[in-house]
Amino acid sequence: MAALLLAGQVVRNAAVHAFVESDPAKAARAWPSHPEAVVALGMSAIGAAAHRGQSVGPEVLRRIYSAAAGAPLAAQPYLVRGVQAQLAGDSSAAERAFQAAEWRDPRSLPARYFLAEYYLRAGDIRRGLTEFAALARLAPNGVVSVTPYLASYARDPSRWPQIRALFRTDPELQNSTLQLLAGDVDNSSAILALADPAHRNAQSPWLPKLLSTLVSDGQFAKARAIWADVAGVRTGSADLLFDAGFAAAAPPPPFNWSLTSSTVGLAERQSGGRLHVIYYGQEDGALASQLLILPPGRYRLAMRIAGGGSQAASLRWSLVCASAQGPLASARLDTLVARPLIFEVPAGCAAQKLELSGSSSDIPRQVEVTISDLTLVKAGANG
């Protein structure tokens, strides 16, 4: 009889542990008076009340605190006490309760979250960020969850030393935060100040996003300066076109070549300073492009073209002002075999997009060409 009773208790206890987190009601049915089941049901009731915007009834809190005596290592009752103390304005009691919850369950996400919020609200940035870092490691998709909080604090220069220290312990958190910051043009200074050498180079994931954000905002010169600095590009005032020899693949677009590999066709760098292009002829689209910052004036674009024959007419170089839709200049590739493209950049055109594109016809024909000796220089009045 004793063995049967003991076996029954073991089964009931196992049922509680199996369902206490995923289905507290089922755990309570297996053992209604089990402390963990009572606490879990109470926490579910608190969550439901919060969802409805209602206050928690005193009977729910009484059952949680009563059950806590039978589960002294449970963190949840202390979380409840901490929240109650916060609402009552007793910050010291709230901190003690949250610390007790974290001590009982170091993997408790609510305990980490409440402590992080408490410390940050109290101005203890170092301890608050440390708690958020722990949250990022413990929670599923934790880095994604806490990144917005870190990004909001990263906008304040006075907090950069603490954030740098945190980033040194968690490179993934640094990468995620910098990428989020890159979506706002006002965050460029924070990104450059917080990115360590491992996250400040041509391959940094935040760099293309920040460049796109700045370009969309019309801050072309600032975007190019950051691009050159981070990617380690050394250019002079006479360098109108970057990587004219198609040999520097590391710096990212848009101030380096953006080369296509898609259903439109293929554009790829080849040794010897050449661009190899295959246009499939089935749909219109860009094959190669680069964003330029040319001062107002007259310019000359020239190149050598091999292959293509008459089919090269389906390929075209064009230059469009970034602030307008119509092209400043455009020429078919077959015409550029005999003469260069001369064009004028007007005042008010702060940036220009140079693009090689393909135009399809009723009868699709594939064309393959190689472009070399590409040059872009200022032109005189007579070209």
C-alpha cells in the first residue's frame, strides 16, 4: 500500500513538473495543492488580468504567497512582490524582491528584465546593461528582444563607455545593435564611436544599411566619407569613378560597383581590369551600377568593348541624377565603340547614378561583352 501511494505521488509530481510551465491548469488538476502548480496558476491569472488592463485580486496574491512557503526556491512570488513594491513607490523593496527572484532562478527572464529596467531607471547604466546582456543570452531570440533597449541608450554619448564594455563581452549583441542604429541618419556618430575594430571594416553588416539610410536622406557626401573611412578606401579629389579597373571588390556599394547575378544577366570582375557581362535578353534590368558625386561640369566616359557585335545595342550606359528621374546622358554600348559619352552635370545634382543596363526585345538574344580601360574624366568645351 505504501509503495502504491509513493508511486502515485511520484506520478503526480512528474505531471506537475511536465506541465507547470506550458499548461499550469493541467498541472493544477494533477496536484491542486502542489506549491509550484499554485504559483503557476497565480502567475497565469496575473498575466490575464494585465492583458485585460485589470488589477490583480487580493485572493490571487494570497494564494501565491501562501504557496511560496512550500516552494522557498520559487522565483515567481518575489517577482510579484517586486512589481507590487514598484507600484507602491518602494524602490528599495522592489530591488530586494527582484534580486531574490534572480538568486533563486538565475535563468528567470522576468527577474532579469525587471532588474534591468530597475537599474536603468535608477541611473545605474552598467548594472542595467549587464542584466540586458544576460537576457540576450538566456532568451530565445534574446538579442533581437533587447537590441531596441540598447539602441535607445546608445544614442547618449555619456553612456558609450558602458556600452563599449558590454559589447566587448557580447559581439553578437554589438552587431545587432549597430545594425538597428544604422536605420536612423542621426545615429552615425554613435555607430562610429561604438564599433570596435572587428565591427568597423568593409564587411561590417551595418555599413551598407547606414549608407543606404544616408543616401535615402540625401546626405551623399557624408555617406561617401563614412564609406571611405570604414572601408579603408584612399581616394583623391581626381578620383571621379571608383574601381575603374574592376579589381577592388571589398568596399561595398553604392560607391563601389554593384554587380548583378540574376535572371537579368551576369556581371563579374575579371583579371586584367575587365568587366565581363552576359545579358540574357529576356527582361530589362541593371547589370552594373555605381553612385558618383561629381561637381557640376562637363565629363567624358570612355572604354574598350570586346564582343557583342550588333547585339551590343541591347546594352546601354546611362547617368541619372539621384534627385531626378530623367537621365543626364545615355548611350548604347555599340555606339561607344567608336566614340566616348560626353555629358554635363548641372548645378543642384548632388549625386549621380552610373548604370549599365540591358533592354529586351521581342526576340530575346543573349549578348556577351567584356569592358576594359574604363575612364571618367573632366572634359573641355570641345569634349
